[in-house]
Amino acid sequence: MRRTLIHILLLALVVTGCDFRPLADMNNVSYVRVYIDEDITNVTGGYCHPEFRHPIWRRPDIFRIALYDTGSGDIVAERYLRHQGDDERGHYYDGYIIVDPGTYHFAAWNFGTETTVVDKENNLFRANASTREIYTRNRSDFESVRYDADHLLLAEERDINIPRHEKIDTLRDAGGNPFFTASSIVKSYYVQIGVKGSRWLSSASSLISGMSAGAHLYDRDITAYGETALSFGMTGGLIGGDEEHACIYSTFGTFGRLEGTSSELKITFEVVTTYGSKFEVTVPMDEVWLTEDALQRQWLIIDEEIEIPEPPEPEEGGMNPAVDDWGDVESDIVI
């Protein structure tokens, strides 16, 4: 009997203490579809040497979409799109978002990039993308050194009018299309320089200066975030399989080169000897950025050859190793 009374009292408390209502107001539900532009130079195509290694393209798992107040820029509504599909237009992400009637700015970008970080995304006028910093002035010759950027696919649309509706509506871009298209705010550049004596190398790391440290999501502007140098490794290769045309190369991602800044490529080589030695070479890049290959194809082909000195003969009983092929070995940058 006592147990029955306790159950009745608990039920009364639940009924009188809770206001049962839907988890969300299903009015003004809008369908959103975001296609991705997968035509990325030097990543999905447009290679300088197709036989060389190039970055592996992986589609994002999740897209974040957000609607912002047009006056303050503050976020009003957001969702994460996980469902994916394909049709004649390409690969897309879709889902639903609920927001009051009004006029909003729209933005969508891929979530979960490894090196590219989106910051202050709760306000569109302040939101920016950048990469993580490795070194600052007190540890390098540059103001800052950062990782090169992962591709951030961004779709943005201003002044989207969402009327009051009871049935599910579809968000549209300025042209009336019932979808948005996200394209990368990062460019991938291929860089290459000839090497003589590459058999003595085990690895090479690089810094390239004159790059923008970030980009603004609202207008993709890269000028407001200062200059940085980007760090990336380089790989050895034989152009056309010819040992007489050995080179080192890499593909790096950047928000862009800042106009009016001087650009240098600083390469740190590690030479395989009995004791292990390193040396650095600095190559001016300003003229390379102005070549047709750079402007039209995003290829930075340095018309020079770096000669790697042959290691000295070992003393009796020592070893004299050589590397006929390169492995995936990375070394710390000497700063």
C-alpha cells in the first residue's frame, strides 16, 4: 500500500511539475543542400607530374551551416549536416534548419579539418580561418611559422529572405537555385627544384615566406591577418624517371601570397653521412611567383639546381651509407 501511494505522489509531481511540449517548433523549417566543388588544382587534378606523389583528397564528414543577423553579424541558427548524396550536379550535404522569418546572411563550411582552424565563428563579421602556429619571431627568422593549410570549403550568401511558412521550404541562393556551392578558400601550390647528388639525402624540410596567415569568412579577404611562413616537407623524385633530372618537390596549401611582400623558399637538407649533417639553402621566390606556370597552373618551378656535397670518406671501420630512394622521413626544421 505504501509503495502504491508513493507511485501516485510521484506521478502527481510529474504531471503538475512538467510542461509537455514538442522539442522544437516545427514551423519555419527549411531544407538546405550544399554541393562541394572538388576541382582543386594540384590535389584532384592539374598535376605537374602525375607520376609523383600528390595530396590525397578526402571528402569532409560533416558540414556546418549557420544563419547570421545582417546587422550585428551574430549567429541566429546553426546545424551540422552529416547526410551526404550524389546526383548529376555532384556530391552534396543536406539537412534542415529552423529559424524565425527574417533576412539573414548564410555561411557553410566543412567541419573537422586537421590544420585549418575556424575561429570566432559565432559572429560572421569576425569569423576567420587560419592554421596553427609553430614558431614565432624569437624562434625563427620570420614573424611566425605555421603549418600549411587544409582545404576549407566555404559557401556564403548574403541577405537570404526567409518568409513565414508552415510547410517545409528550401533555402535558395541569390540566383534562385535551391542549393549552395562550397569552394575552397585555400590554394594548393606545387613547388619543385632540381637537385644534384640527391642520393646522399635522407629528408628535406622547407619554409616559404610571404604567405597570408589567414582569411576572413565573410568576404575571403586575406590581407588582414598578417604575414607568415609555411612549413612543409619535401620529397625526392626523378622527372620522367631520368636520374639526370632529379628534384625535390612538394604541394602545400595556402590562403594566398600577400602582395608587396618578399617571398623566399628556405630548404633544410639532411645529408646522410657517418655522423649525420645538415645544411640550408635559401632561394628567392619573387620572380617565380610571376611566371606563367605559377599564375596559370599554381606550379612554382624553380629553374635552379642545388648540389648536395658528397659526404667525406669514412675512417677505417666506419660506414658510408647512401640512399637510393626516399622514404617517408621527416626531420625537424633547423631555425
